[in-house]
Amino acid sequence: MMTEAPIKLTRRGHEILAKIRTRALHDALRDQEKPPAIDAVLTALLIKVTAGHGPMADVVAQLVNREGDIIIPPEAQLVQLACEVLAREVHVTPEHKRNGITYSSGHYDRAEWIGALMDADYSMPRLDTAEILDAMPGDQLRALSLLVATRHGKLPAKVGELREWLVGKLPDWQPVPFHAPGPPRAPFRVGEEA
């Protein structure tokens, strides 16, 4: 392939060339006869997510060298980079801070879907702590106390005492697992263009 100095074109010429190159890029990505290798696709996704995003400069530098050559890392490193990018970019947003005007529900749901995919529930620490229990109303504390009452004796009558009593008694309790309903649209079908 010839690589020379950039050709001189009018603005219109550059626009036409950009459309042709974009179509070629899309055709290469959608090629059913010779689909790209999964490591190349994952590298491309990582470049798409990290390039031009300041906090990700260290990641994109592992994928594209100073001369502009693409580096496809070994599989284990590629997975590690992808996980690092996800860890930097995906955050759980509390219900009361979700804004349907700024972001769609899918923006907020992605953390739930990725958390479910990664079994993030198993990475959570114990939640039967004073900090979490202090944020719960009395009726929920009473309902929780029924789960452990038979093993730990008589329940305290006052809500404050009940909170203290519950600390450390619910080792497997997890009030909110990673989950969200699926998107409202029909799923993508191979061969269809977006």
C-alpha cells in the first residue's frame, strides 16, 4: 500500500473522500466473509473508547505507538486493559440522581448489566454494617430482623437498638443485586445495518 504525503483536495474533495473511507471502514467491520479477529475487534473498541479521552491516554498508548502503528496486546493483557477501561468509565448511579434528560435509562442500566455479567455481587463487602443499617427505615429493619431472630434471641423494641443489634448478623444479606430490565428495542440482527 502506498503511503505518501497527504493529497491536496478541495474541502468538497475531502468530504467525498471521508465518506468513501467511512464506508470502507464500515464494510470491513461488517464483512461476513472475512470477519475481523476478536482481538482486533476488542483492540478497535478500546481505541474507540480511549482515544481523545484524556484520562485514558495511558491505555491508548498501549494500543497505538508514537508512529501510529497499532499494537494488539496478548489476550490476557487485552482483557486486563478492557476491564481497566470499564472500571474507569462505568459507575453505579443512585436512583435519586438519575436524570432522564441528561442520559437515557440505558446509560444508567449499563453498570447493572456489566455488574451482572461480571458477577460483581460476589465482590461486594458485607452490607450488615452500621453505615448501611443507619440509612434504613424502621419497618425494613424489623423485616430484616425476622431473618435472624430465631438464632440471636429477642429483638430490641426500639429502632435505634434494633439497628445496633443487626450489625454483623446478616453476612449474606444483599439488598440490591446487579440487575436491570433489558432495553425496550428489538435486538440487533447480524446483517442489518444500524
